[in-house]
Amino acid sequence: MKDSMKPESLMMSYGYKPELSEGAIKCPIFLTSTFVFKNAEEGKAFFELAYGKRDKLPGEEMGLIYSRINNPDLEILENRLRLWDKADDCAVFESGMSAISTVLMEFLEPGQVLLYSSPTYGGTDHFINHFLPKYGIHSLGFKSGMNKEEIIKLVEDAGYSDKVALMHIETPANPTNALIDIEMCREIADHFSTHDKKVLIGVDNTYMGPLWQHPLQLGADIVMYSATKYIGGHSDLIAGAVLGNAEIMQRVKVLRTFLGNMASPHTGWMLMRSLETLKIRMEQQQRNAIEVAHFLKGHEKIAKLNYLGLIPQDSPDYAIYKKQYDGPGAMISFEIKGGEKEAFKFLNSLRLIRLAVSLGGTESLAEHPRSMTHAGVDENHAEAIGVTHSLVRLSIGVENSDDLIADVQQALEKVKISENMMV
């Protein structure tokens, strides 16, 4: 029967057996570093699986060894998380960046090329452009709006046709909400694949969470999250997650074991708590965002508004939106008329919405990407990808939408725009 249930119905109980924990209705926090083996043979068998020395036997389950490798809280959490994306397996990390960096390090080697969409989160951009080159890994960025032929030509002109090993996509892009066609990227990856080497696609799905986009169903091989955001949902933990098929996840989990960047049992327990309300939280956030976005649409002090729910139907992005997303989400960005001074005045005038980075929590947040989340992006590059000095990003929470709109309205009223800016 459970096979036919929706993920939101299974978030309370899936993968947990109360009889193994004194009948506790909720999974306890297993604060232990190591686990006892029944015998030496069992210990050997567990380690063979953990280190990837053999495949699982039919019906065999991975045994508990050591909390750097596995832990009941993480295993139950990972089993529940994979339901949303219909993935074979999941690995939870201590942060979103540790999830992303582990994937990039596992599936890229010196001399190979990472093809990535731009803009991307500032931390990811910095890792790609400042860390990977130290290890002889090259990268090549492409922008939203480029078609398949243009991207293929970009790679060929750079002399990278036989070197592309991984595509990293962030869609919608942080912070501009730019869209990337995942199915198109699958065609590009297949174009550069050979009999001996499949080009993989990893998608950072943080902006949509596990509710509004399912990259694995659209041709991606790997989906990544900053679980701090919608999955955690309460701005009280830091975590990341990676999902994919069994073969890919075996590699990811083995590297996680040796890097030691797994999440703690306590974080796993808190994320299980959050999963129980994920759908109702995200749906309310989306309803609020739609209301706020419609208020901002056409406002005399807004130069440009970026929200998936307001993409013009005659835009190429609209077709991507309709086939790729189950909703417009709760992330809004806009360029205020003027520049940094006007953007700061708006941010400093907010009363209900908090001035802080991060997103996806129950509280609404506002920030200035150019000087905050994307401060590490090179100046010229930031301007080229739309991260301007006038750009403001809003993460909409679960508050009353009328109160959110009133707060945005009074903050905009505080911004003084000269007549020439109003044109």
C-alpha cells in the first residue's frame, strides 16, 4: 500500500521501525560514534559494502558501522528524501557546499572540463573558478538563453570537445531566476559523451526544493540541495543532500566517507522533523510569493522583476517553465531603479522581512546579492550575468501575505528616485 502513497504521507513513518527503538513514535537521536557487530564475519561484510569492494547481495542491507559512514538518523532521512525525487539513493552532507564540492571532486579529474550554467550561487561560482583550477580542472560557463547549437559551438571553439566530463546546472539561477532547459542539457551531454565516457549532469535544485522541480525525471543524473533551505525550512540547521542512481551514489558515499563531511545525527533528526511539514510550508510560501510578485509587477520604482509566475507567454523561458516546473516557487528578485544606494535604502527600511542571507525558511528574508551572497564573484562577471548593484533578492516565508506586501510597500516608499530614473 505504501508504494502508492504520496511522499508527504510517508514523511512521518517511512523507513522507521518503532519496535527497534522501545516503541518510540519518533525516531530517537542516535548519538553514538560506533556500532557493535554480531561477529567478525558481519563486520567484514559491512566494510566490503561501505568501501565499494563488492555489490550488495540480493536482499542485503547496508549494516551500521560507524557514524562517519552511516547512522540510523541519516539512513532514515536519506530514505525519505529520495522519495520526493524518485531517486535510488541519497547522501546527506554537513552543508550544501560540501554536497556540491564532493560531487565536483568525485566526477572531475585533472585535465577534464566542467561545463556550467551562469549565474550560479556565489559559493559555487568561487569553487568552480578559484578552487578547481588549482587541480588542473578547467571550466566553461554558458548563459541562460543560449540554445543547444550555441553551447556546443562554445565548447568546440574552446577546444574542449573531448574533455567535458560533467555539466553543473543551477535552475532557476540564484539570484536572477534565469532558467536552463534540463532536457536540452541532456542532449548536449550526450553529444559530448563517448562509448567509454558518459558526460553526467548535476542540477542544484535548491531554489525549487524537492517539491516544484524533479531534475532526475528530466534527464539529470544527480540532484543537489542545500538542505539548509526549504528542506530544513526553519533557519536552524546547515545541511546538504545529493541524490541519484545506485551507481552514482555509491561513488558519492564512498568519497563522503573519506572526506568525513556527513551531517550529524542531530541534524538528521531535525531534518526528519522538517520533512513532515515540507509540502504545507512550501505551498504557503508559494501562495505568498505569487501575491508579493503581483504587487511588485509594474511598480514605478522597479526596473525589472524576476519571478517564474510572471514569465511572459511569448518568452522562450515560458516553454521551459511549463514543461519543467510544478509551480513558480517562492523566490523573487528585482532591480530597483537606481543602484546600490536605492537598494540599501529599501533593505534598511523593511520591518517585517528580515535582512539576512539564506532562503527557504518560514520567515521572509531579503538580501543584496552583489555585496553579500555573490560578493566573491568577479566584478565584470557579476555585471554580465545580471547580478547588478540594484538587484534585491526576496525569499518569501509563511507570514500573512497582506503584511508582507505592506512591508514591501512602505520600504519602497522610503526610496527616493530622481525623475530621470523614473523614465
